[in-house]
Amino acid sequence: MSRALRKPPFRGSGSAPSLRWWTRRGRRSSPVRAQCVAVTAARAGAPWTGVPVPRVRVALGRTAGCVRSHPGSCGLPGEGLSASMSTRKFPAGPFSYPTTPEWAENLVEAIANTCAAEGFAPVPRQAVLEGLAPALGQGEAKRVIERRRDGRFLLPTAYHVEQRGTDGALLVLKVDLHGAATLPWVINDRTRSAWLHPSGENQERLEDLVEQQQLVAAWTVGVERAKTARRALASTAAPEEKDAALAAVAVAEKELARAQEELKACERALGGRRPLPVVRAVTQDGVPMAALTTEPVSAAMAAEVQRYAVDVLRRRARQRSYDLAESLVQEGQRESTVVVLQRTPVVDGDGDVRYVWRGQHATGANRSDARLEIFGLSAQQSLTGVPQSVLRLPGEEENRRLVVRGLGEILRRISALLNAEYAAPDRDEDGRAQRAVRIAQVSSRVVIGAKRPERLEESLRQLNVNEHLRGQLDYEDMDRSLGLWSTLVKAYQAAGLLGDLLAREVAQGRMPAGELDEDAVADALVGARALDELAVLLTPGDEVSAMTLRDVAVRCATVMLFPPVPPRPENLAPRAAMPTGRYWPVVRAALQEASWGQVNGSTAKRRTEIWAAVTAQHFLRPGPLAAAERLFGKPEVQFGVRPDARSLVSLVTACRQGDDAAWEILVRRHLLPGLISGAEPFVAPNEGSFQSADRKGERRAPANSVQALVNAWTNPPESVTRDLLMAFAVAVLRAPDSPAGEGLAPGTFWAPDAHGDPREGVLADKEWFDTLFPQTSVRRTRRPQPSSADSTSSAAIDSGGDTVELAEEVPESALARMTRLRAELASLVASSTVNAAAVAEEISQLLETVEGAVRAREASGAPEEPAEVQKLYMREFAGIKADAGKIGPLLDRAALAVMSL
């Protein structure tokens, strides 16, 4: 059998990604029969080899020229496919070519049989053919397969099980992959703080952003073309032609500037971030498989998400103490990384969906990006298509309207180009081939089976978290806290307590724990799904809105990080271990903390930072972790924080009716995230310079700001009314969802007046807040500890005796007095800490005021104060110093005494 191919007469108007060539089959003496063969884009990406290699040309739209019509758009840039290949043999070398179709099918069979024998769900067939087989190194498929009587299987030494014995167990294939075959996975816990929750509103904002990016790109080209046309005018051109050319340049530049301003507005609407893509397991006939898929998106959207993910990853990698790319060039990649096969459904301009299969690095994402950079590719090109000009083979005509989409053809072209360059006797020592030779093939562990494929994403996320939390990579505080939060959510799930805790404490027992979809709720809590999954926890009758969903997410985070602990039993021996209930040990084990009796300020600080990081993700502009410093203390860690049984609307109504306790709960448990992470934050870290140009208001401790707002309800400062407080509280709750107004940026609002009406022109910001709610030195009220009565059943039996008043007081036992004083000690320490910080701030402000007054006097040339006045100040300063001097000895005595506590 022989095959000859010739170029077809390309005509037509379709843009469907199809591959066409004319063939003549048969013996030399037999009649010649021509046939038009169509191959889909998926087939174009499938592995095939052959010598000689056929010459194929594919184009779209009217440039395709196929005599048959194909529906589709008119050849938009970036929607074409080129698979043009040389007719000569590919040069041999260190860079491998894709696996043959025969061995690709053998690999599919071996993976399916091995997964069935081990009890794992396998990867889909197309994932192997289009994502794994083209990426395998030279001879890898043959190396890992063995033939048995009942079919082909993987060699026992070619695979192993990750997380064995758990629901998240994964079957991974140990193979070498082509160095340019895989991409960084978008879901990376080291960059989690750079992503938004995948809500519908955020997705629409991203679509607007991508459209605006395309418009800016189009007008940029338009400006260049207008300038080129102006320069091309001859000096003898008529004045009218010159004026028209200048006018065209001016119009293009004006439109470009307008498009750029609108692009900046789209960026601000997203807070400079992007919504995290929703990833789920691939299903076939309703059965989940061991591969992932995203939601269908346009090619431009897929490219923008991948570009942003790599950009954020690179920003995090700047903290490395060495150049990762140069390290790979010199030493290669020594560590094996985990790769998952993921499908990206891409919607073309004509509405057709094509499925792009690629290997994504669940671990080692930075190395994957560095390898692509060394090979001269970008991640978004590898995903959506590489321009033919980048991979043009020698002797091939360049066509800038064509792109190479199939993974097999991309890798085949890269290997052919680099092998030819490497074989050249005068090759450049700094060229791509020489730099990439040590990463031509890299060791990888490819996920080919999963025990519970519907939880595949969560298992991979946990591998990613464990690699970073326990590894040597640099880790920002926000991302580390989010990684610990992901670990905690998984720990609750593994213990079977997530639904029980949320149903009991957040839903207040209105629904049984079994009715909660724990997997969906867990994904929403870690940001892998929209917050709509938490709607089942809302009070019946509450409106499902962004505000209420955000509030219930904050409640979940609070109760999970500070779970309720039963009260100390009355008959418990003094030195006996405190029974902490079911939930507290889960948090302790997940965060690797000390026992309940050894809880200290460091434990509270760590949990507070995690709480601040988690709640900040529900806002476009997350506030710093330091803004939540000391807002939760040792009592909250030891005894927990029980959410109020009332809904957010009921809590606001109770405040309007004058409930003092409801106001404190509203501020500390519901307003606090918005006060820290709003577009105009009202609570800021107690650090930085007073003279900072970007700093608003006073430098004060976050706890002092919150306490001042709480105290304003019962002890209002001048010009503060309860109508003002309620208007401010409602505005803070609704601000994250408020659009831009006249004179207002999105998420901001006008300051309310004494009647609760907005004062147009007066922005509610930290400067206004600090002026209205000045620093306070009032001791924070002690949080009431849970009593034994709180945990007793409502069906408890009453003793039935009458009460009687004795003539003398009943003496308090030493044990009861010890328990009471130890409970008061934590509150006194916390309040003393706040008061000491406030005094230090006041003394610092006193010093700055004195020094400022001296400088002003010297600058104005005014005389000094009379000696009597200066002596009076000196006596007052001496009195303050004497009082401050008493603090040290008292603290020394307290420190000595506490050693015997």
C-alpha cells in the first residue's frame, strides 16, 4: 500500500478546525482514486508518526479553500490550525517525538486494566490519547507496559499509590515526559490569595475585561497602521491627504486612550485579581473519571486565566534566592512532580466546542513554567495554540494567520527544530537546544487513577498544600494561612464533623447534618466554588444575596477556627485534663498546636491570622493580616465563639430596637471583615509612619478601633447617635456590592450624619472614622465564659426546692475561688495589653506634639515659654514617669507569681 499526497485547491468560508488533504490509494498499476479526508482538531492533536511524514496544510475561513463549505466564523485571528510538516524524516536527537498510535492504544488498555485490578477509577481514553501519549518521552510507553494472558497491564514498578488507605488515594504513573508538554496548574495554594471566588458576577467582570483587552489590542494595531500610513505618504502628497492621515492617527490614539481607561476600570472592578476557575472531575455516562475539566470558555478567556496564573506564580517566585531557569539549564530537574490530565472546553467563534487536553502540574508549577520559558513557549500558547511563525520548520512558508493547536504536533515541531539545532556542528552554546537539553525529558508522576474521582481536585490541592507548607519554598503569610485553612477544612471532613458542626452552630439545628452536601460546602469554603453552596445554612426566609452569603461564610470560618468547647465540669480535679469536646481536637491536630492547657498568645495569633485571611477573600481588596491583630484572644481559642442564633437581618433589627448585646455581636462578628477589607478600610494595622502619604487617620491598635466602635453605642462621643451607627453598620455590610456612583468609587459610601442620612461629599474613610470614634482606654469587657447550664439539656430535671436567704454569706470554697480567678486572669491580661498599647501610643503622640511645637517655635522665632511653665510640665512628666516606673516591678512580681499558678 502506498500513499501520495498533494495540495488541495483551498476554497470555502468555514472556520471549523478541520484538517484536510487529498490522497491516492492503491497499487501502481491500479486506477487512481482521489478522496478528501477530514480530520478534526482533536485528531490533529493525536499522536502519529510516519516516514516520510505527510505534508499537510490547514487554514480557516475563506483562506481554507476547501471545495466543500463548512459553517463557522470568517477566519478570526487565533482560531486557525496549522499542521504543516516536512516531507523528510525528522532529525534524531535528545528531544523525543510523540508516541505512535499503536502504542498509545496499548497504553490506554494497560491503564484501564491496571486501574480495574487495583480498584481505581481510570482516566478517560481521550485524556491518554491526546494529553498523555503525545507527551511521553522516547520509548516510555513500551517501557511501562507488559503483556499478560488476560491483556496488557502496567509494570508493577511503573506505578504506585499516593495517599494510600484514604479516600483521596491516587494511582500515579512514573514516566518521563517531554520538557515542554505540561503546564502550570492554575489552582496553586501559594497564589490562592490572588484569586476571587468564582461567582457569576466575577465571571461577567472577567468577560468584560477580556473583551476590553481585545479592544485595546485592536486599537494598538490601528494606531501603528495609521502611523505607518502617515509615514508612507510622499512629501509631494496633497495637503488634504496629509491632514487626513494626521486626523486618522489622532482618532486612533484617542480611541486607544479611551479603551485603555476602560480596561483600567475593568481591572479595578476585579480588584486586580481574577475569579478562580471551577474544576470538576470528568464524567463519562454519568461516571466520574480520574481527570479534571473546566467550564466551557472562549479561547481568549482560557488564555487570559492561564496568563494571569503564570504571572502571579512568577511574582511569588521572585523571592527565590536563585534563578530557577538557569538551575534547570545547568542541572536539569531532579525531583519528580505530580501531573494531572485536565480538559479545557474551548468555544470557538462559531459556537463549536473543542476539547483541549493538557497535563497540568499539581506540584512543581514553577519548574513547569521555567521549562516552557527555556523552550521558548508560553503557557497560554501551549494551551490555546502556538503561532506557526514560532514553530516554522525549514523551507515552510510562513503564515501568520495559522496556529498549531494539537499537542502532538506542537511537540513534534519543537523536537524537530531543537534536534536539528543540536546536531549542527556549529551550534550556539547559548541557543535553545543547548539550554534545553538537560530538560528534554523530565521525571513525572501522572495521575491515571483515583479512589474517589469526584474528589480528585481536593486530593491534588492537598498534595499542593503539603508540598509548600512542609517544603522549603518561600510562602507569603496570606497564602500560608489559606493553605492551613484548606488543611483544616479537609480535617473536619475526614473526621466526619464538618456537616455536624455547621448544622448545629451555624444553621442552629434547623436541618440535620446529613442533608448538607459536605463536598460542595467544603469547596465553597476554600474558594473552589461559588458561595451559593452555603445558601442552605441561611435562616428560612432570608434573602439569598451576596451580603447574606458572605456573612454566613464568615460565620462558618469563625466557628470552625474557634469551635465551642464544653464548660469545665464542676467535679473535675484541678490538674485533670480539660475535656474539649469533639471539634477542638480537630483544629489542634490540623494546625499542629499544643494541648488545651498550653494555649497562649501565639496560638491565638495564628488562628486570628487564618481567620483574617479567609474572611478577606470575600472582598475585592483583601486587608492585611496585621489589621486583625489581637481581635481574638486566648478565651476565644479555649472556649470558642458561638455564633448568634439570629440571622443578620434579625440582628440589625435587634440593634434598632436598642439591644446593647446585639450591637457588640454585630460589630465583632459581622462588621469586622468589612471594616478591615473594605474599599476604604476603617481598621488598619498598628504600624507604619504618621507622615506616610498614603496613610489615613491615626495610628492605633485594631482592637482599640473596634472597642471604640463598640463603646459608641452605650457611651457615644460627641455628634454620634444611634441612627448614625446603624446607618454606618448597614453601609459597611452592603458596601462590597455597591457600584460606583457620582464621586464615589465602587465599594465606598458617603459618611452618615446624626440622622443617618448620607452627607454627600464627605467620604466615609479611616480619617473620618478616627475623628468620630477617637482612641479609648476603657477596659474591654470580659467575654462571658460558658456555664454548665449552657450545655445541659432542656429536659433537665429541676431540684424542686424553695430558695431561702441565710443570715450570713456562704463562704466560697478555695477551689471555686481558684477557678473564678483563673477565668478572670485571661481577660485582665488581654485588657491590660490593650491599655498598655494605648498608653504607649498616647506617650508617643505626646512626644511628637512637644517636638513639633519646639520646631514650630524655632521656625517662627517666637520666645520660649516662661521657666515656671516649663517647670510645671517637667513636674507633670516626672509624675507620669513615676507612675510608669511602678509598672515594671508589679509585672515582675506578677511574672514570678504566675510560675506557681
